[in-house]
Amino acid sequence: MMKTSKQLLMSGLILFGSAVMIAAAEKRVNKNKVYVSANGKDTYTGTFDRPFATVNKAREALKGKKGFKTIILKEGNHRIRETINVENEDSPDLLNSLCILGVGKSKVTISGEKIFKPSDLRRVKWKSGTKRKAYRNNIYNLVLTDCSEEELAVFKDNSRKISDLIIDGTRLERVIAPDSATKVIDFAKLFTDYNQYVFDKSTNKIFFSTDAKIHPFTKIHVPLNISPLVKVSDTSYFRIENISFKNNQSDGLIVEQSNNFKMKNCLFDNITGQKISIDNAEVVQESGQLTVKENEADNILVDCIVN
């Protein structure tokens, strides 16, 4: 059946109206786009050339703005010292939703770590003895300076699982020192192999043995206790894409009372606590892939890899 001229006119008006709405939305997107860089400053304006330093500052800059909002994380390791809190006012509904977008999960990391340099290390001086010579030149101590008691809390609790220390990609596993340890630690008994470390609660020092070569450009990655890295509460249509979450002694992502949450092309690595926790949902890990089950009502989608 052929459409009447009136029907054609109505169809044309609908298409025109949709095009106008889309154009207006795209215009708002451009206005509501801010950038964050690991080398940025929160005193900057959030543009591509003058990016913010933190996601929380970017959220603050977008508060109260109408339309789709995007926080773009530029390439680099975004080391945070406080939880990124995404709330209802950030993403209340579809037309005013927020997306935190990385330029690629292999290029953008959100981590709870502090990075130390070789100049922060000291070689351990101790008496040589049976079986100790193998480690004599490969034991160092590292003082965890500029770290709060909360950030170090997990290190001081021997009953809890803890993330690996990482030196230029080499992972070091923690061993537990006896509480009655004296000033002279018997590393020959404590360390059974290279690439192990122990935390001294009395001095906030880490002692470690490694077969990794320490050179001027070495980076020592120490995961701290940021609980969690990201918390999402009471949001609608909030999205996270193309980001790796790494090196934290607590949880990675917590989602509470939110609907239509989407996480796409993300990675979780060296996270001690839960990688993802979503209320009223079951997060299942199979063959390194995270999926969400039993959450059709809230329309939650998670597409992530776990190492």
C-alpha cells in the first residue's frame, strides 16, 4: 500500500527531528569531553593539550552539565591514591550518561601502586654463612615512604593474601617473616628462591631477593591498598571501556544499585581482592574471562579479561 502525502510528510518530520536531536547530542558530546593524563595537572582545564591529572577532578568539571559526557584517559599509568567514585549525578540517565574511555587497554592503566626507583633501594649488609652466599649480592631493602597506614594495612596483616611486587615485569611473591624476627634476618632460611620478598612491620621496609638486573631505569611497582580502585553507585547507563586495572591490594571495581552498566574491553591484573563485585549479580570467571550471570533486570554487561 502506497503512503499518502500526509504519511510521507509525517515520516519526513520524524526523520528530520531525529537528525536534529542526534546533531544536538553530538554537539553536547564535544562540549562535555574532558581529558585526563598521568602527566596532567588538576589546575589545568581538561582539554587535550591541558589535561587533568585525576578522574575525580574530571568528574567534578562535568558535574551539572547536560548531555552525554566523556572522560578520556590518555596513554599512561594513572596511579591513584583515592577511590574513583562514580555516582548518580555523574550518570543519572541515558541522555545524560557518562563514559570513561581509555585509548586502549594495552595503553591505559588505572593502578593502586606506588613506583620506586633504584635510588630508593639499599643493599642489605649481613654476615655471610652457610648457604647465604647465593643471595649475598642480590638482597635489597626498600623503605615505603609517603604511604599512609591505610595504604600499608594489607602488608601488615599476615593472614591476608597479598599482590605481587613487580620489578620490570618480574613478579616477586611474599613470604612471611616470623613476628619474633630480630634485627638480623636469616634470609637463607626465609627466602627459598630468588624473586621473593618480606615486609618488616616494625620499619615499613620491604626486603627482597631477585635475579632481575637492577639498572638506572628499573621500576619497582609496589601495590598499595586502595579500596576499591573504582566504585559505581546508583548510576544509569554508565560505561567503562579500553582500560586495564592493575596492582592493588584491595578490590578492582564495585558496582552498587546501578542499571545498564557496561564494561567493555578491559583487563584486571594483580588485584588481590575481588576483580569485579556487582550487587544482585553473579560474576563468573572462566578461562580468564569475566562474565555476569543472573542480572537481566539491571541489564549489566561485562566484557573483561583477568590475569
